[in-house]
Amino acid sequence: MSDIHSGSCLCAAVRFKTRGELRKLIFCHCTQCRKQTGLYYAATNVLDRDMELEGAGDVTWYRSSDGAQRGFCRHCGSALFWKSDGLDYTSIMAGAFDKPTDLKPGYHIYCADKGDFYEIDDELPKFEAGRS
């Protein structure tokens, strides 16, 4: 298993490389994540110091709440990042990574907001809201 991972948006205008172990995936079912992607987020975290970003000028940041913003490619619209204010890491969407990802599932958050058109029927931990 490698501790170096790479990925990109759909059109490859934005590329990234990460160093270090990736956190288990968080599946976020909040209304914002569903509206941005059409389903729910599957994301891992990477310390900012451990991520190299090419094409940063092609990332558009949308302030989605008072404390966070979402980054997407301004060309193809790919959802790529979620960044909370004041934290030293960035969440990266699992689907943006090139294979092999070595990513493992972790848990579900904001399950109370999930869409009414699917069920969460795996054995992963589930939280009604965020995880403290």
C-alpha cells in the first residue's frame, strides 16, 4: 500500500497529489452534500501540508456555510474539496482519486438528512448529525 495518492477533476485541469495515510471515508448525507453531488459525499481528509495542488487557479470556492467552503473545477464542475475554516486539513472527494486508492469505509454522518430515495443498510457506524 502506497502513502502517495494522486487524482484530478474530470477534465484534469485540477490535479492533486497527497502524501501520508488517508483517513477512512466519511459518507456525508447532509442536504448540502446531496444537492451538490446528487447523492452524498464520500470523502477523506488530507493535511494541507501533505497535499500538492496543480491548477489551483481552476478551483472555484463556494462558501456553502458560515464555517466552510466547497471547491470544484471551474471548467468541468467536478466536486473536489470541502474545507472548514481554521483547520489544517482539506477533505477530498473519494471519486477524484486515481486507482488504486486503498481507501476504506469509515462511517456515515448527517443520516437524519439523507434522501428519501435510498437506505443506509451497511454495518458502518451511523450518526444523526456530525460526529464530535
